Amino acid sequence: TGGSGTAEANYEVVPLPNEINIKEGIPFTFSGSTRIVYPEGNEKMQRNAEFLAEYMELSTGIKPVVTIDIHDQNAVILSTGLKNENPEAYQITVDEQTIRIDGASEAAVFYGIQTLRKATPVEKKGAVSYAPATIIDAPRFGYRGSMLDIARHFQPVEFVKKYINLLALHNINRFHWHLTDDQGWRIQIDAYPKLTEVGSMRKETVIGRNSGGYDGIPHGGFYTKEELKEIVAYAQERYITVIPEVDLPGHMLAALAAYPELGCTGGPYEVEGSWGVFDDVLCAGNDSTYIFLEAVLTEVMEIFPSEYIHIGGDESPKTRWEECPRCQARIKELGLKDHDGNTAEHYLQSYVTARMEQFLNSHGRRIIGWDEILEGELAPNATVMSWRGMGGGIEAAQMGHDVIMTPTTYAYFDYYQTHNTEEELFGIGGYLPIEQVYSFEPAPETLTPAQRRHILGAQANLWTEYIKTPDHVEYMLLPRLAAMSEVQWMQPEKKDYQQFLKRLPRLLKLYDKLGYNYARHIFDVQATLTSNTDKNALDVEFSTID
Ligand code: NAG
């Protein structure tokens, strides 16, 4: 494609479409006179058309006109006319005169647009030629998630939007937003103003990995309701549902610092400045706890239209509950006993979870919880997010519950990307190279076909104890999120890591164009992992990146 001449599109993008059939014939040429046509009266499709126009301008320097006028010549035509059982299925048909993107829904058209955008080269300004082709595509999983923790380190609204655009680029449709934790409460709640007045600010942060030394610098921040609603709408335009998480009953020190009466000992508590699992959790024997949680969740539901509300449930020590007279009285009142390898206190957490589930179900919402909610008794309608390996998810699926797979071994993007950790930005530890992300199979063979249908999808998690800046967030995500997007989108039999590596450089160029930071040096390591012949191929591919 070097020199003069028209740049050529390449449909082998990330994630790779299910079917790409290239045909004989004259290509379509995108030029200054190409129009993007959307169906009259459909605002979402108009927005889709505008997205495509913006993307094309960034990649080619040409901003096409967006219109409802049907011109059969030299147009990209968007429609929702595709009939398909999968609401996210789309088809792209390219001939000399037109590129048609037909989706089973507006969201599906959006994914067709992402594919077209990624097929479009970014190195050169001017016209682009698209080989005549039919592309048939649909995602494997309906839940394609990415979790961001902004409790440990706060990020401004502008960055959250940039992050959402990044998810869209990878066909991700769920943004799991970890909004509360020991180290900060980040969401405005009118009924409990001290949550943000007190709970959103910690006085300092531990240096390094719990070294014992502190930086003496206050860290904090929170989102107002207006900001949160703005982000929800921003994500919605990009067909991404924001799933808020209020982590309970553990990971609650920031809330306890604001309202110490909600803890078993009554405090005083502080917004935590170090990392780990802390003994002080919400008191499960105190009625005020339930009043508090219902008030918080009521306001959360007002802000977030998502059917799912994530109630956390991870790492909630039972130490305080064992000593607390009110918790013990509640255990007695409920008749909870040690049995089946669980203590009465485990069943007390199950009681808290089930009560929150009942409350949210009665408002038409559903809960997701971390796999600890399997300990004791699983709430009747809960979806389980399996993080301590796949075991919890497998067990839940066997019980007929829905599952989202996000095991540390494949999905924890706070882990290092290479063994050469000296050269990487700081991570929590662990080792999760992109190749391993790519090899992730969220629906294991051990499940029956019926059980496998309970695996709704997979998600990448980014915890941010050691990740302070937007650049660092992007570095941890990229390019591993590209590998995760193929796990989430592609049929497993079509996945091929070596082939993925050949397609990836063009996506990296788009990252550069969009101003995303990514882990560049992992490819030196990657190249040494492959055979010499492959290594040469890779060198050629990747030498074109910089
Ligand atoms: C777990 C914690 C999380 C922490 C992360 C670090 C879950 C569900 N819980 O210990 O708060 O930030 O791992 O990798 O992951």
C-alpha cells in the first residue's frame, strides 16, 4: 500500500468477523463525495451515521456527508433490516456502488460500523478502496464486559468517556463500574451526604506495595448525579450498559468512616490508605444497615437504568460479626447454624445478599455478585461473577444460575504482561501475558450444553491499587483488551493466536491515532516466545508500527 495510489481496506480486523467473503469485481472507493445514508426518523441510526463520519474523518481526513437521501451511488447505507435471531448480528455488503451495513438492531449496525472503521487504514489521508465482499458477523456472547475500579484511584469524567470509547472500539457492551471501596466512595448519594463529604477523600496513600510508608498526599474525588447520568447516556449512545457496583457488606471502610454507626464496633474508622482485605464491614445485625443500603440502592437505580446492579460480596471477613452481639442476635433470630462446611456467619452474609436481591428484584432489577455469594446459600436469582478461578462459575451454572466468567488467571488486567517487570509500569504482581488472555475459554467442556448457556459472557477486570493515571489504565488494558474482545466475540473454533498477532498491528496504529497508550514492548518478548520463522514474520509486521 506504500507510495501514491489509493489506500486499501482490510476486513481482517479485531475481533475477526465470522465470515469474510471477498468477491471478484470493481472495488468501492470512499472519497470526498461519498455519503452516509441512514433511515429517516431514526435518531439512533442518525447518531450511528455521525459516528461513522467522525471515524472516517479521523482515519482518512475526509468527513463524509450524513444524509437521509437515498443515493444508490457512492454511499454507505445503514439499515436495521437484517433478520437474525441474534440482535447484535450484522452484515456488510460491498460492491462498486455502495457499502451496505445491515444490522438486526441499531446496536448491530454500530458493530458493523466498528468493523468498517477498523478495516479502514489510518496511515494516509485521502480515498480508500474497499474490495467487493460480504461480511457476515455476530457475537458469541451477549455479555462482553470490562470492569474499571475508580475507587482505589479516581479518574475524571473526561477519561471515563475516553475509556468508554475504547470499549466501543472492542465491541464491548457492558461497563462494570466499581464505584465504592475501602479507599473511597465515589458516587453522590443525597440521603447520605457524608458518603462523599467524608468517604470520597483519604488523607494519604501507602507507598509501593503496602510498604508502611505513606505519601502524605490526600487523594479523592466523586461523581455528581449529573455527571453519572451524563456518563450513562454517553455509554448508551455507544450501546454500552453501565453496571454500577456497590460492594457490600465488605470493602465498606469509606462508608463506615462517614457513618461509623453502621459498623459492628461503632468506629472510629478512616477512609483506608493501604490495600488489602479489612476486618471492619457493615454490621449485619443493625437495622440501620438495611435502611442505609436500600436508600443507597434506590438512588443508584435512579441514576443507572441497567437491569443488573452489582452488589459485590467479595472478601467480607466474618471476624467482627463473630464478636458482635447484634450480629449474633440476628443469627439466632434467623436460626442460622454452621453446616455444610459453612459457618453461621457465612449464612448471615447470604441473608444480607438475599435481602438486597429481594429489594432490587421488587424494583425490576437483578443482582450480580462476586463468587463469594456462593458461600452459604446462593440468592435465588443471582448471577455469579466468577473471579477466584472458574470453579465458582461452573458450580453456579450447574445450579442453573447465570454466570459471568472473569477468572484472575485470564481476566485480571492489573497483573503484569511480561516476566520483565522492570520494564513495565507498576502492577499488582501476577503474570497475565496477552497470549494467555487469548487462550481463555469462558464456557468449559465440563458443562453440559444447557449449563453452558448460563455462561452469559466474559469480562476483563482492572483494579487500580497501583494504577493512578489514565495513561497507566490504558497501558494495562491495551492490547490485552484486543485479545479479550476475540474471546468475547468470536466462535472458539475460529480463534487463532498467531493469526490474531498478524491482525493486531493495524489496530495498534488506530490506538496511536486515537491517542491511547499501550504496552508496546510486550512484542519483543512475544517474538522470542515464537519460533524463528514466526519471529521474522512478526518483526516485519511490528516494525511498521512505529
Ligand atoms: C481481589 C479483590 C479486589 C482487588 C483485586 C486485586 C476481587 C473481586 N476482589 O483481592 O478488591 O483489587 O483482587 O487483584 O477481585
